[in-house]
Amino acid sequence: MLLIIYMKKNYNKIINQIQKIRSKNNVNWMNILKLAFDLDPKKASKIMKKINYDDKKISNLLNQLSKKH
């Protein structure tokens, strides 16, 4: 029982670290996005379309995984 509690706390600690890093990285990502659209909106739009397409493929795969459990 103590091992389970320890593992849960350890998972939460790691998850909190990931969340903190992601929040900073999301700000950086948004800054790049703004810069891209400021410099070349047409090219930026094409790149975002490709990113969105791949994100949808990833989302579909994640849905498949979540249905299996």
C-alpha cells in the first residue's frame, strides 16, 4: 500500500514538472506562430495547414488507443 502511495506521489511530481515545462513551451510556440504570420502570412498558413493535418492523424490514433481500454 505504501509503495502505491509513493508511486502515485512520484507520478504526480513528474506530471507537474511536465505541466510547468509545457506551459513555458506553449508561450514560445505561440511567439513563433505570431512571428511567422507577421513575416509571411501566406507561408505560415500553409505550414499551419500541414501541422493541423498531422495533428488530426495523431488525434485519431489516440482515439483508437482510448477505445481499446
